[in-house]
Amino acid sequence: MNEEVESQLAGDLQFLFPLLIQFPKCYWIWNHRLWLLRQASERISSSKAHVFWQQELALVGKMLGRDSRNFHGWGYRRIVVEQLRTFEDEEGPRDGETISQLGKGNPLTESEFAYTTKMINTNLSNFSAWHNRSKLIPQLLDERKASAADRRAMFDSEMSLVQDAVFTDPYDQSLWFYHQHLMSVLLAPGPVQGDVFISFSNHDKIAYLESQISAIKELLEDTDDCKWVYQFLLHYSEQYLQIEDSNELITTLEMREWLESLKKLDPLRRGRWEDLKRRLNL
């Protein structure tokens, strides 16, 4: 009986494959594949169901190779990986294996993190890959049993990665959003950010803000027509001024000039920039 169920499930999954290639953003095809896989988990042996899910991870990898920014595929991939993690937890480590060795965590988490790096290096504008990366990092650090020094090193590495990406293509909003994510972790009040990286002191926050504001200022030399440069200069300047009273990095005149440029480059949000002007007393 199980063999018949297995054959039927495999046949249906194969039937859906060409449809998925033709309609890669159809929710219902992805949903039906997921239903079939869950039926496998319920109706056939765990070892055989595990194979189905492993094959599905390979398939979604091929789909994202064809369309690397298909958010349906990325969301589906996270579901598949989570189910594979469940199989690993049920089966336990193999003989001679431990979950964490030499600073490495769960192999599945490590491979998924490496996958996001590969996809970002292929296409910096892959917002879904950046988003997936942000979700993997807390889990990765916990599984590695990362020390405070390890967490700081990871933060610095991620900041360096996205800063290089921003300098490569400052017009890409997905890069700025990931940059903003890291800065929000840095600037978060209280101990909440310690769950991801470390608890940053005010001295740390000032140093990082000064470094990033100075770096973004450099972009103005060649990208004075990019709204993101002005928007995030103003955003980080506001954060900086809330922490550092004796400010020697930013002048009011500079901020006024950035705001005027922003209003010209993004007139549809003029009301938002006028509100910012009032908030910053410019």
C-alpha cells in the first residue's frame, strides 16, 4: 500500500514540474506541491519521505537558478528547509557527528547561509536572498555557540559585505534595506540586539554611525542624483544626533542641502520630507 502511495505522490509531483516552470509565481502550484509533500510525511516511511523533501530542495534550487528573485520560491525554500531540519532532529546525529564542531553549526543552516552568499554574489539586487540571510544569522550564531567576539566579527563582516554592495550599486534599494536592518540591530535600545549579535555601547554606536555617515558622504561625489544616499544620510544623522551631543561630523547646512536634494529627487513624498524637516528643525 505504501508503495502505491509513494508512486502516486511521485507521479503528481512530476506532473506539476512543467507547470511550475511555466507558471513559477502561481501560489496554487506551490501550495499543492507542499500538500503532496506533507502527505508523504504522513503516509509513507520517514526515510522515504525525507528523500522526497531533499529532492524538493534540489528542485527549488533549480527554480531559483532560473528566477533568483522569485519570492514564492524563497518562501517555499524556507518551509522545505524547516521540514528537513525536523527530519534531522528526529533521526539525531550520525555516528561520530556532533551538531557543533570547530565553530560550525547545523550543516543545513550552514549550507543555506552559504547559498544566500552565492545568490547575492550572483545578483546584488536579490532582496529575497538578503532577507533570508537576516533570518538565518541569529540561528547560525546560536548553533555555533558564538562568543561575543564571534558575534561582533559576524556583524562587522555583514556590514562590510553590504557596504561594498552599496558602493557597487547605490541605486539599489534592496542593499540599503539590508544596511538599515543591520543599523537597526546596532541601534536597538536595551538587550534585544544581544540575541542576534552583542549589546552595543553608546561608544560603539557612535563609532559605527560616524563610520557609515562618512562612507555614505563619499558616495555623493559620484551619485548626487541618488535619493537613497540623501535619505539614509539624513536618517543616520538623526540617529547620530540623538546619541552624540558634541557633534563635529554633521553641520545643519549639510543636512538642509541633503533635504532639499531629496525633495527634488523624490517629489512624490514631499510631505514626508517636510515632516522630516520639522522634526529635525531644519
